[in-house]
Amino acid sequence: MAKLLYLRDIGPTEVGGFGISNASDLLLVEDIQLVEQVCSVVSVEFNDDSVADFFDEQVDAGRQPEQFARIWIHTHPGASPSPSGTDEETFDRCFGGVDWAIMHIIAEEGNTYTRARFNVGPGTERRLRCRTEFDTEFPASDHEAWFIEYCDNVTVYDPFSSRHTLAETFEDADWWERNASAADRWSDRLLEANS
């Protein structure tokens, strides 16, 4: 959860990744992994080659697809976690062919939306409640590694300029000027991550 909150708050856009589940409890997400993606304030588009590489790495690490390819997690920069039309289309297109999948959205103010879809038998969907498990072991926060993972994978789509990496966004004085209120919110986090 700490990593998800960090990723949600570090930049100006949505960001998405795959939940990595515990082998004996597939609904217990132990990590979130990013892949290369182009993000805006209303969308996340994964790079297909990066997704394929991620899947290969997970299989090489001994994980089953149920552990790394069934839970799609992404953020919304606003207050609403409700899925957009684009979210619904992505969930149908990318997760409609698997036995089951989950879409989890966390909004800027902490509200969440979680829904499971079962594509076998008659098929069904069900809203789920999510909670943070504190009685299992988890690694310490690593803001530096999370920041590097974010910068390596996120390309910001800014309608006022061409696509560029997140690192270029933070170096772009015009972006900071256009997003002055956002700059105040993120500058302390960036300084902390880079110190």
C-alpha cells in the first residue's frame, strides 16, 4: 500500500501497474509493478512489448500468471475512483479472455473502487472491499527505488507539448509554470526522493 500511495502521489497523471499476488492467497497483493506506459490525467496506456517482457520476467521468477497478470491497479488524480469509459474498455479488452481479473482504482483523496470479473461459466462481476493487511510481513519502504521505477516507466502525455518522460517533465520549466499548484504538491516529494 505504501508503494501504491507513493506512485499515486508522485506525478500529475494516472499511473498503472500489475498487482503481484501471494502464491497461496491470490487476493493478497504483495507488490505493484510498473511497465512502460504513456499516462495522462485521464488514461494509462501500457506498452505491449514492456508487458510481454514483464510477463517473461515473472515466469522466469517462478510465478504463475494468476499471481501477476490478473490484478490491474491504477490511480486517478481526482477525488473519484469510479472507472471511466476508457477504464471499462481497457478492462474488457485486456482482461476479458482470462478466467478472472480484478480492477482496482485508488483516487487522490484515498477513495477506492475494486471489482472482480469472472469470465468462466455464466460469468459474473462483483464489487469487492479492499483492506490493508498489517499482520503479514512486508518490505520496508524504498522511495528511491520506487522513484527510479516510476521515472523509467512513465511517459507523460501533456496536450500542451509532445510526449516526454517523467524526468523530462520535472526538468521542463514550462510544465512547472502551467502546473504551479501541482508543483507545490510534488516538489517536496521530489527533493526527498533525490536526496
